[in-house]
Amino acid sequence: MKKAYLYIRSARVDEGVVTENGLQQQEEKLREYCREHQLKIAGVFSDIASGTTFERPGFKQMLATIKPGRRWSTTLLLCSWDRLSRQPFEGRRMASHFEELGFAVKILEENKSALLQPLSN
């Protein structure tokens, strides 16, 4: 069975209110995708932080945890590109890094107007 790592992120909103509901909704969508596509969840990583930097605790933990795998046997799964990064070119660079490690990068909700295009499906 192929496996997937889930990454979810939400940012702070006005007046310091955190959108934890957003994290829960993202995780539910990703888990449903895994069920439908028979992917075993190898780990779930989350952050409540800005997407303008990769200096996020959950993201760093994910980087420290994942290991290079058999080519495309493992997927990094995100709801949308901006969960990885709000900086399109930096997000593309990081997604390429994951692919170099042998991971497929799957984005559930593609933003057609984004500068980034899916690397793999």
C-alpha cells in the first residue's frame, strides 16, 4: 500500500483569532482522499503560522521525519498550493525538493490562477 504524509497549515487572522477549524477541515479532506485512493497515512504535520516562510515547527518536523523513499511510493498531500507556501517560487522549489526525495506531490484544490502548476498527480 502506498503511503502519504499530510501537511496542513492555517494562518492567524484578524485580532489574533486562529482558524483551527481550517486545520480540521483540511485534515478531513486529506484523510478522505487517502481513504478513496487507498493511501496509508504515514504522518500528519500541521502549523498555525504564516506561509511566507518555511520556519514553521510542523514543517520542520516533517522535513526531519521524512526519508527518501522508493520513487513515487510516497505522496506529500496538501489541500492547496498556498498551504505549502505563499511565495509561489519558493513553494515550487520546495516541492521540487520533495520530488528529488522520491515523493509525489499532490494538491487537492488547484488554483488555476496560481503561478505554480502541479508537479505530479
